[in-house]
Amino acid sequence: MATPHTPQSAVTVGIDFGTLSGRAVVVRVSDGAELASAVHPYPHGVVDRTLPATGVALPPDWALQLPGDWIEVLKVAVPKAVAAAGVDPRDVIGVATDFTASTVLPTLTDGTPLCELPELADRPHAYPKLWKHHAAQGQADRINRVAQERGETWLARYGGRISSEWEFAKALQLLEEDPEVYARTQRWVEAADWIVWRLCGTYVRDACVVGYKGIYQDGRHPDRSYLAALNPEFAGFVDDKLEHPIAQLGERAGGLTAEAAAWTGLPEGIAVAVGNLDAHATVPAAQALDPGQMVAIMGTSTCHVMVSDQLGEVPGMCGVVDGGVVTGLWGYEAGQSGVGDIFGWFVETSVPPEYHRRAAERGIDVHELLTELAAAQEVGEHGLVALDWHSGNRSVLVDHELSGVVVGQTLATRPEDTYRALLEATAFGTRTIIEAFEASGVPVRELVVAGGLLKNRFLMQVYADVCDMPLSTIVSEQGPALGAAIHAAVAAGAYPDVRAAAAAMGGVDTAAYTPDPGRARAYDALYAEYRRLHDHFGRGENDVLHRLRAIRRAAVTK
């Protein structure tokens, strides 16, 4: 284990910007002890119904955020966490952040978000588009079709499909739906890099987000001729709005500015690390930096990240990037657009009051009650199988026009039956991703889980049984923020690299769950039915889900 070249009192601050809130964690550099944390919910949350400035309804599949909410995290959560930790702020040697992606915003050259210009406050396209903004699916389809027609070699590095969640599709949607705002856009910036810009005053693009969300492979973005084939007005997108210096993970982006020091209460000039993505930052926190360890960061959605010494082309993966997780290895990403979101949706919309009353009487929440009832069943007892596409499919189909399906319901079906089927559907989705990697020559030998859903022990056992492999769990409850703090320690010079810092500051409980052979075999039968439905509805055999989406969109527009 490497010894940091810093006093024993030295700490770093990791800040995790999630979908609904931001969390700051104060971490001791010598051993990774988490001294305190604080959470600040975004005042505006996810803006997906009406624009706050005007109250005007947003179209279907939109999801926006407000940059001011992110700044509030710096002003509230960071000082609160440092105070709770009881440390001297002068002992903080570095700060780092991670962010959801692709959450992207149009700005001026000085970083001012266009939505903060008074004359553009009523324009939805002037606001940051959250990762779960799926209204650019049409543009994504064209990006993929044109790339296939032209034989663009970079497409295979993204599993053959570019997602509507990513930078280029959202930028093309901006151009085609609000060309005036597009013309005013001087920088098209990932939130992961924007928040670092605000902290240190220097704009650098991080290699992780550039590679996974910005179609950057072998030292370049798609060329002008390809962009012009998408739309002649899009030809200069990279040169005019996107291109900027790129920095590697763990590097120092700059020093904390006086303004940011005043916001956070941290010392001016301390190291600010290059930005990172939430899932990718979690990998070193889980000490999963060896080939074959797939980390599933499970929350509202799930992101699957792993490193490998093998370069493979995995159909439906989100991307493979040289050094995208740690220097010297290929970093792979895949994911599921809806996981915890699906469970939350079901509880909010489909569970009768009686269940809420029963949970309240016992002092537990409805999720705990439903999990307890579901866990009492045998595999397959509910007679159901579901598709986990309530927020579209990120991998391996890369199609956000798909929607959820539950098959087998009868008048005897109870809420816990459907709830268990939804839990199992997300596990089936993860198994589908693992099998895609295996079939492409990128072996997966261990599943390592991080994120908020770790608290559901039954769900963890379902994943171990469905995937039929050992499931390890991260020690920290704040994986992304701890990962950010690890990168901050490297940027501050406490460790020579991320691998050394992870060895000292991360932690994992190896094989916390092991598969039960009987349940694993029983799940094989249900998984076979899942795959039949998966291919029937997701691979063109029956396009009813797309047709229903089109019918809904037309009705809402009318």
C-alpha cells in the first residue's frame, strides 16, 4: 500500500452530482476513512413537465436541470460536510467532482449558461439537458444511419449505436429545433466539466466524458464531412462549439478560485481535479481496477463499467475508451436507463393504500414491505416476466423509444408479484449485458455492486442468482463521491496515480453474495422467456412499442 506524502490530518472532498441531489464527502487521505457527508437536494429537481421561468409545458421525453441548483450544492453541502467532519478546512488539500452524463449545456465563452441570460430564460433549449432527456431519439437514429452508410469506423467503438442521451444527438436537436439558441451557443459543455470550470476558472474537457459521450476515438471527433451529412449547418459543430483541450483523469485542472473558496469554505488555491463521470469514479472506490471486474452502479439507473486489457467491440455497449477509467487499460461502459426509477414509479402509481398503511404501522417504507413479501415467494411463483424498459433501453438495444412490458398478469396478481417481476427484470437486463461482453471476447468474472440499491439485500441475491456469479459489494455507501475524493488526492500529489490511491482509500467486500444453484437454474427458465420478449419487442419482430410511443406523442401534441 502506498504511503501518501501528506500529513495524517490531510483530507480531500469529493462531490457527487446526481440526478436529484448533490452529495459532498470528506475523506481522510491516509486510509480513505469517510469522516462526514452532507446532501443538498436540487431545489428544482428534474425539470420534465414545465419550464420554471414560464410554466410552459415541456414536450414528452424532455428532462432539464438548472445550473444554479448545482452551485447551491457547493454553497450548502460542502461547508456542511466539512463542519460535520470536525476538520480544519486548512487540512483540505484537494477537491474533485463527478457528474451524471451526458448532462450537457450551451454556454458563452466565459461559461455563462444561456438559460441565465434574461432574454433566453423562456427557451427550453437554453437549459442543460439531463442525461435522461430522450427527446433527441430521431437525431440519434440519423447519426447512426448516416454513420453506417458512410462506414464510419468509430461507430463500432460504441457498440454500433450512438445514444440519444449523448452530446451529439442533443446538440443536433438544439440546432434543428431552436437554431437561434444554437447560434448563440459558443461552448457545448458537459456538466462534469462545467462545474470544474466554475471551481477553478479553467475549462478543460475530461478524457472520460469526451470518449464515452463525445464520440472521441483515436485522437479525433467525427469529421466535418460526416457532420455536414447530418445537417449542413452542423458541419462546424466540433470546431466551433466543442473542441477544447482534453485532460486525463486524476490530473489537476487548476486551483480553487477565490469565488469558489467563498462558496465552499475551502482554502483558495487547493487542487481541483479534472472532472469525471459518476459511474467511472466509483470503480477505484470499489477497488475494481483489474480486468474482468464489472462494476454495476445501481441507483435510479444502472451504469456498468469495467476495465480490460482487451479491445473488443461489444454490440450495444455505451463505449470503450483508452484510459476511460484508469490509465493503461481500456474502459468499457454499458447501462440500463431505468432501475430504481422503475421501482419508485411502481410504488408511486400502482400500490394500493392498504400497503402503505401496513408499512406505516410497522415503521417501514413500502419498498421494504413489498421486498419482504416478494422474498417469501419461490422463483417463478408469480407467473410473470417483465421488460425493464420503462425509461427506454440503454444497452444492448440502445433505443429510448422502447417502453416497459409486464406479461402474465391475472386478477390474482398482487402488487408484490409485479414488484418482484420488476426487480428480476432489471437483473435480467444486467445478465443480457454481461452475456454481450462475454460473447465479444471481453470476459466478466465478477460483478461488483455500488450505489443506493445495495441496501436491498434481496435484490442483491436476485442479481447473484440470475447472473450466476459471485457478487461483491463496495464498502462505501458513497461510491461516486469517494471515487472523486480519490482523484482529488491524486491531483493534490498525495499519491502517484489513481491505482495507488484506490489501494489505500477504496474498499470492497468480496463475494458478499454467492448464487444459489437451485435458484440460478430456476431463473434460467424465466430468463429464456425474458430474452424471447426482449428480441420480439426490441429487435424489430414487433414494433408495437414504437407505434404506441408515436401515438402518444401525437396525442400529447394535439
